[in-house]
Amino acid sequence: MDQDRLELGRRLKKIRSSAGLSLHALAGKADCSESAISKIENGKGNPSLNLLHRLASALNVSIGHLFIEENDNRFVLRKGQRPIMGNLSPSHGVSLEALMSRQSEHLLQAHIHIVEPGGKTDVDISHEGEEVGYVLEGELDLVVDGKSVHLNEGDSFFFQSEKAHRYANNGSKKARIIWVNTPPTF
């Protein structure tokens, strides 16, 4: 078991317990199995981004809240020391590197989405807010509201988060995208 998975599991269990929810109750609210939650809490599961989104929503927290300690009030996060939410979907090749601590307490949140070749989000996502991004390296196919666009290094984008969106790296090298959204959802 790696340390990141153990920490995620510990935080998920703490938040679930603080909310007074059983495994069964959270599974019902997040539309997943009790077994999936138990595996995550025990550091044995690799949840998809979609599952993390559903769990966080059911617990009324951001996904970032599941990964960053509440007492983490640093205003500088050094290279190599930023929390990485991943590998969120190892089979889908997507992880998120936090650019801010305690993201749930801010009006916006920012990550570097790291998308391996062939990596993709597993389903369309939609939620409240706005998103903006900038492709640092690699390429990305972004679909927003059924419209597909191919992005290359140096391209930027903006859209209303309520529009269904997903992305995939169909290129041959890792893509890294600065991704900012408000309000915090991850």
C-alpha cells in the first residue's frame, strides 16, 4: 500500500464518521458499493475521479478536502511537495497535483491535471461554476457540451462547468494542464 492511498483512506473514514454516516449510508448517497468505500478507507482501492467526485459530493466536501489536511495552511507549496490526488484512475491515467492548500476554504481551486498518453476522464462531469485552463505541455482533446476541440501546448480554454465535459490525451506524451475552477469541487 502506498502512503497516498493510506492517507486518502484515513481522511475519507474520518470525514464519513464525522458526518455520522455508515458505509451503507454513504454508498447509497454516492451510488457505489460499500465494498468500494471500504477498500478506499483501508488503502487498497484506487478510486476513479468520478467516484471521488460522487463521494465528496455525498459528504458535502470538495475532493481536495479528501487529500489535504485541514491544518495545512501554507501559502507556498514547493515543487515536489504538492499533494497529488492520484493516481485517481490508474487505468485511465489521470492525476491532479494541488496548487493550493486547503482548497475547500477558497473561492477557487487550482490543480495541474497530469494526463498520461491514453489517459482520460471516465465519464462526462458537470457541476456548478466556471473553469479555465492552460496546456503546459502535451496535447488534450476536450469535449464541452458535445463540442470537441484539440488543444496543444500553449492553448487555453474557458467554459461554464454546468456544461457536460470530459477530456482525453490521445497524444504520445504526457499532458500537463493548469486547471482552475470556481467554486471548489475537487
